[in-house]
Amino acid sequence: MDLDENNAEEYSNEDQTENEEIYILREQLDASRQQLEYAEGLAEERKICMDLFSARIEELERALAESQRGRDSEIYEVAAEDRSVMTIPDKMFCY
């Protein structure tokens, strides 16, 4: 082999190594993009759940406030068998 053939073979080996490295990096980039898309999907699902939970919490807080207003304004005295006095709210909520 002469000098030109050695240089050509050396450059060919370097090119092949670089191409393999580029291929590996592209594969890693594609995998990272897929992970990012998956994570974004999870984040979107969690946001939807959080919005639903927040709405439900607000609904329950309003119901609790209404229940407490009703209980505070409408308390009746009831005589029990032992002649002690008990108070019970006019409205009772069962969930």
C-alpha cells in the first residue's frame, strides 16, 4: 500500500466511526423526543384531573357553607328520653 491508500483507508474508518456516532446520537435524540411527548401527555392529563378536582372541591366547599348556614339558622330543641336537651339541624346531608 502506498501513502494515499493508507490515508484513504484511515479517513474511511474515521468517517465510518463518525457516521456510527451520528446514528447513535440521532437514535438518542428520537428516544428523548418520544419521552418528552409522553411526559407532555401525562402533564396534560394531570392538569385535566387537577381542574376536575378543583371544581369538585369548590362545589363541596359551597355545599358545606350552605349546610353550615342552614344549621346555624335553624336549630330545634328536642327532648330526649333522659330529659336532656339535644339540638339537631333542620337539614341533614348524607353523601
